[in-house]
Amino acid sequence: MIFQLSDFLFPETPARLFPDTAERPWVLEVGFGDGRFWPPFAHTFPEAPNYLGVELSGVSLLKAERRLRAAGLPNAVLTKLPASVVVREVIPAGSLDAIIVNFPDPWPKAGHTEQRLLRVPFFQLAAHRLKPGGAVLLTTDHDEYFEFACAEAEASGVMRVELAEPPAAALETKYALKWRDLGLGVHHARFIPTAHPTDSAAVSFAPYPKEESAVPHAILRLPDALHPQNLSQTHFDKYTARGGQHAADPVGWTVVLLDAYRSLAKDGLVFLAHVVEGELTQEVLVNVNPRPDGQFLVRLARFGGPIITPGVKAAVATVTAWLEERGAETTNRGY
Ligand SMILES: C[S@@+](CC[C@H](N)C(=O)[O-])C[C@H]1O[C@@H](n2cnc3c(N)ncnc32)[C@H](O)[C@@H]1O
């Protein structure tokens, strides 16, 4: 089953994700590619563990979904999201039996190591989300990334490193075969939590709502020049706003208004906004629709199932600010 960000709770429960098998072990695979690892690995257990797979590539997601369906693995959820967002926001504390990472992107160029997943913050987060006895399992052909990951695990202060043989299924993935054809060897390590961090910012959940809060909106009067019939292309340039940084969220949000459209159905406007909050990006639509009293309602559209994060609320505020800068007068704010 494929889940979008908005399909999840923050945090989730195995009982909701895997209602028929909630008591089974729970495995997360990061960057599953075309999904070749999970079916043979799952079948090494008497009962297939529950599986959550995260991947950034949409093409891979569809290939893997077909593969898992053909293998008869109903207790599997796949999602197209960055791993750290899923581990931080979706996975409850002490709930995973394993986090499996096969052939992660090595980011080999100098200055790019910040892009690597297996760094201190990820290990601290993982130690908090794994059950006692759980582990992060890494298989890679890349000597330098392997040493880097082992050093980062040690430096995290919450993991010990155990070198071991990789699971057989990890040697049959698309990338395993690619590197084997080139004659490259494989490294495998188990990173085992030695502590369960409780007080680090890395282990707290971001302020995403557990339940959808009221849809952010504003009511305003538009000057004649901004009425949808009167707007023209010359009124619009890309527009960026930033904010929301505080102690618990030093990154904050960035909202870029990419474009605005006339709505034929409502005689209103629709703004397309790109919202970035750390590794989480969402594209949202913000409607500006006429009300019977002659004012306009600025409101987040439900299209695409956005998660109402602080950045998404800020998208509504940013559209409102854009209109105010051009003469609109806000009479009511709900964001
Ligand atoms: C080198 S490929 C390996 C794929 C597969 N594990 C295999 O062995 O064939 C790395 C995969 O990780 C995915 N990926 C990279 N960064 C990711 C992230 N932050 N979260 C989830 N997936 C990621 C990429 O899209 C890519 O498919």
C-alpha cells in the first residue's frame, strides 16, 4: 500500500498501519530502490514482519509496489518521503526492530558528506526509535562511506558497531548486482543502540499536528486592481517569505509563491506555493475566493492532501501578505 505524508499520524501506531499483524516485528527500509530486497528477506521469517519502506524516487516506488504485491506481502507500506522525516515524525519511540539501509547514495565528493544519511543525528534518532535489541543494518560497496558511517555511529555516543555478514537478500538488490559485476566487495555492519536518548532535540517530534487543525484562512477586501478579472501577468513575480525559527525548530520555513491563476469555477484566484521545512517539501494551493459579502476568503485548498504544518499555515499568511502589499485590507485572520 502506498501512503502519502497526509495518510500518516504523527506519530503512527503499528495497530493502525498493520491492523491484522500489529504484534509482529516492524522493519523500516530506507531507499528500497526497485524493491528487490524485501520479498526474499521477509520470506526468511516464519511470518513476514511488518514493513515500512521509504524512497525518494517515484518510479522506484511503483516498481517496488508491484513487486511486493506479486510476492503476497499485504503488511507492507511504501512511501515517497525522505527517511529522516519519516523516522522523526512517523515512527514512535522504541518501536522498530530494524532499520535497513542497502547501498545508500555515497555522496563521494568533498563537501557533500552533509548529504549522507548515516551521520550522528540519524544514529541518535534511530537509537530512540529502535526497540531494545533492534539495530540499523548497513550494507554497502563504498569503502569510504562505510568507514564514515562506523565513525559517525561511534561518535553518536548511543551506538556500538558490530561487523557481520550481510543478509543474503542484500546481495541480490539492483545495486548489489551492479557493484558485483564491477568486481567490488561488500561491507556490512549492525549498529546497535547502547542508550535510548531522551533529552536531545534530535529525538523530539516536530510540531506537526496529530489531528488536522482548523484550515488556515484570512478574509479580506481586495482593491479593484486586484479583482480576479482585473489582474494581469504583470502583477506577478516569484515571491519568497521566510520565518518560523525558534529554539525547538531552528530551521523554520520558507514559502515561495511560484505562480497565480484565475479560477474559472469561482471567479477567484489560486496561488501555487512551494513550502520547505527542513527536508520536508510540500506544494500547496491557496484559494482566494469571493464571498457573498463582497470580501474574499484566502484559504488553503485541500487538493493534494497537504499536512497543515507551520510552513503551510505560513503559505496562507504569505498569500495574504502579498495581497496586502498590493492594497488588500484584511478583516479577519485564522492562521
Ligand atoms: C544507490 S540506490 C540503492 C537502492 C537499493 N537499496 C538497492 O540496493 O538497489 C539508493 C536509493 O536510496 C534512495 N534515497 C536516497 N536518499 C534517500 C532518503 N533520504 N530517503 C529515502 N530514500 C533515499 C534513492 O532514491 C535511491 O533509490
